[in-house]
Amino acid sequence: MTRRERIQVLLEYLVDVREGLGDRHKASSGEWGNLLSLMGAAWNEPAYQELERLLPFLRDDSPRLYWHVCERYLRYGEIRVAFCRRCGNHHASKIGEIHRHPPGKSVTLQPRVVRSIHRAVDPVSVDLAVGWLDGHWRGEAALPKGVLELESERRLRVA
């Protein structure tokens, strides 16, 4: 994975890392408690410290690129959808319906929460912003253990 790809992964989980910071003292037990503890600890890693250092500079240097990267990775909404492993997302009203793929088996569409990104977000501008971050990055962009585990699980689910 290139440094640029690792920066994208860091951005992808930045909201979770920031939320884990505030909830670290509340996380006592269970799966979510462990996740919050891991994510709060990830904020202290050098890669997240570097990202937090660079974001204000990006805002000052290029407010347009900053807006696009923030809308994509930090200020997204979440919506509930019906999900099929084979063909993806469907309208939420279809949750629980039987879904068929000939000649395969019928499956029930399952609920899933996905990110909803502002329609004005330009993927090219997001890519330019990530490039800006990569160009100004000092040191390695090593993924913290908790983030690396979550990203590995996510990639397995997608594949």
C-alpha cells in the first residue's frame, strides 16, 4: 500500500478515531468498548498527529480542497439501505424482501448503514487534497493497529 493510500485510510477512519478519543473513558467492556479504546489510542499514533497537523494548513492553503476532503471524510451523513452481497445497495424500503439472482439462491435483503456524501463533492478535488497531504507529509504514514485491523476486515467484506 502506498503512502497516499494509507493517508486515504487514515482519513476514512478519522471520525471514528476522534469519537473514540472522547469515549475512551466510557469504554468498559464488550466489542464496542474495545473498538472505542483502540480508536482512541490510535489518535496518539504519529500518523494521526501528522494528519491533525496538516489539515489546518490545507484549510489555509486551499479552502476549496479542504472543503471537498472534509465533506468526503469528516462531515458525511449516514443512511440506512437494503444490502445484497451480490449486487450492492437498494432502497431502504426493500429491507427484509426476498431478492433473487437467477440461477442462484434467493436471499433476504439486509439492513446496512452507509455514508451519504454531499452531492457537490468532486472526487478529483478529493484526490488533489489527498495528493496535497501526501506532498506535505513528514515521515511515515503507518496505520495504527486498530485501524489496520478494521481496514483489513472491510477489504475482506468488499471482496
